[in-house]
Amino acid sequence: MPEWQPGERRRLVVRPAGPTAECDCPPAPAPKAPHWQQTLDELAKPKGQRKVMIAQIAPAVRVAIAETMGLNPGDVTVGQMVTGLRMLGFDYVFDTLFGADLTIMEEGTELLHRLQDHLEQHPNKEEPLPMFTSCCPGWVAMVEKSNPELIPYLSSCKSPQMMLGAVIKNYFAAEAGAKPEDICNVSVMPCVRKQGEADREWFNTTGLARDVDHVMTTAELGKIFVERGIKLNDLQESPFDNPVGEGSGGGLLFGTTGGVMEAALRTVYEVVTQKPLDRIVFEDVRGLEGIKESTLHLTPGPTSPFKAFAGADGTGITLNIAVANGLGNAKKLIKQLAAGESKYDFIEVMACPGGCIGGGGQPRSADKQILQKRQAAMYDLDERAVIRRSHENPLIGALYEKFLGEPNSHKAHELLHTHYVAGGVPDEK
């Protein structure tokens, strides 16, 4: 064979992957289509040959989907989104707000258990204070990879997406007479990390099928509507499906920084004090500041299990809280805690600026005020909600009565709580 000389053109021969005389390697697997395409492929199948198609809509999606059509945040109602999803072929449409309300019931109860251990001065080393929220996969990944010593401080609660996924594949499947593996559960999320969260292998509570099959972003769904010629703002509104379809104003606030904290405090305050809040809005945790903090005083009610900790003067319990959005601000809080400069009982962290309204799956915008506009739309929706406290959602009450028992029950822990991996989950996106 003649030697190759510099300056000569070399011919590159590309052979298809697969067994050859020299190699018996198997062919390379074909790359999977993106999850939005897999969803459309399933929807395109004839009704008798496809799975039961379910969509769930995250809180922050409803205020940003309009932007994909050149409209202002909030110009498309969530009822119009429901109609649009049904036009795409979905059989059921649920609201992730239901999962958010469920998260508040579980997370609020977990916080109270940790607080009681702390007040009784025999803190559980496995569940210490402060308790950090756990619904943001970007924040959870940072803890697992960079600060694994904080894992015991993370709430064990799954995110609303995964809680609702578990309820759909276990409770709703039984109610509807469907097998979990015959249901395709598609989440519409503002976050690009929610697919990685859904891919965690233990989020398969039935042992038969993933709890969440596919995740598509707000921007991806908006593009599908535009390409299909579906003008959401021209559509009639449709209601969500039940029995796990609707949520409260508190659950809706999960979509913005400070919202998880505010929703939790609405419930925790009333559980401890046994009386309604005079003012349901917690201004101290609202807004877009990188770090917010506040102190809440709780005077236990006459039959509250916390009455013994009210103090000799009956002043009650002091709850110190903090909210951080953006991982840089979360790192600042962690340093302050480690140095003993700050002391908190409950901390909310969201990885994205502004929380989920500023998620990587939201429509891109050149408007420098877009986060303020989206947040204002979230607050407006909460203001107009008929039910504003998670614990007052009758559908949540019915789920506990019929299926879960009570918050933090054995069954609730099996389906709605999770564990974390020091060092992070390999190859998680």
C-alpha cells in the first residue's frame, strides 16, 4: 500500500456501525426523540392503540404561555390552555396546583414534626433544623453534588410534579380502571431540569411504569400550539378534570420565589394557632430580592400540641424564615449559616432568578421587566382564587380520607417522599 504523502487528499471511508469481519460490536442505539416529540407521537396513534393521555400544568406555565404567541403574561387563561391541550388529543388535563397543595400538607407537617423535636430538646439527627424546601431540582442537585452535608436538612417531600405523578399512577389509575403502564403522564413545566427529575429510577412507585413519562417546557408547548394554528386566547375555557385536578391560590404561588414559603406559612400558622390569619398575604417573602427573611410569631391554640411550648408568659413560638432565589444567593445563605451569622428554622430555595417564573423552559424575552410582570400575574391569580389555603382544598381532604390516611402517614411516605444521593445521580440532566 503506497504511503500517504503530505499535501495529498485523503479519502475518508465511513462504514455503518455494526458487526464487521474485524468487529462484532452491536449497532449504536438510535438516539431517542425529544420528549415533546415522543408525546406527539403517542397522541397521533389511534385511540384504541394508544395510552390514556394525561397532561398536568405547572403554576408558572399559565402566566408565560401567552408570550409564545406575542401576548402579555397572563393574557391566556389556564382554562384556555386546558381547551388547547384537549384539542391536541389529551384525554385528561390536571393542575399541578393539586400536587403543590399536597406538598404543603406533607412539607408543613414535616416542618412541624421537626420543630416539635427541636422544642422538646431532643432533635432528631436525621431530620434537623433548619429545613430546606426540596421542590426545585436545580437546588437539590447542587446540594447533592456540592453540599452533601446538607442532605439531612432537605425536606424529604417530592416536588409537586412527582407527587401528582405518583397520585395519578396509583390513585387515579385505580379510580379510572386503568393500568399504570397504560397511562402516559405528561408534565408541562417551566424548568429544563424537570425531565431529569422525572428520570430518577425510583420515581416509579407502582413498579410498573414511571410516575411521569414525559416533560415538555412552556416554550415547547407554545411552539406546538403555534405550529398547529391553535390560538389559545380565542378559545373557550374548559375546567380541569378531577378528582385530582384543582388546587388553591397557595399552591399557585409555587411558581414564584417566596411562594412555597407563603403557602406553607398560611397552613402552618392556622394549624398551630387554630385560628385563621388576619391577613393572608406575607409581604416579607414577596418580591424579587435575592434573599428575603422574616420572623413569624405563633401563639398555639387551646388544644394545639404546641401549647406546651408557648412559654411561661404565653408569648408563643418564634419561627425564623428565609427565602433565596438564584444559586449564588443560596450559597451566601449557606455560608452565613455555617459561620453562625444567621439562624433560621425554614428556608426556601429556588435555583432560577425569580423562581419558576424565570425557569429555563419559559419563553425567552427581551423585556427587562418580564419577571416583575409574570410575578404580578401570579399574585393576581392568587388574589382571585376561591380557595387560597392548601389545607382548605376539599379534593386534598378527600384524597387523604379515601387513600392516604393523613399527612406523613406510612402510605404518604411511600408515595410522596423521596431520598437524595450524595454526589448526585450520574448522567442526570
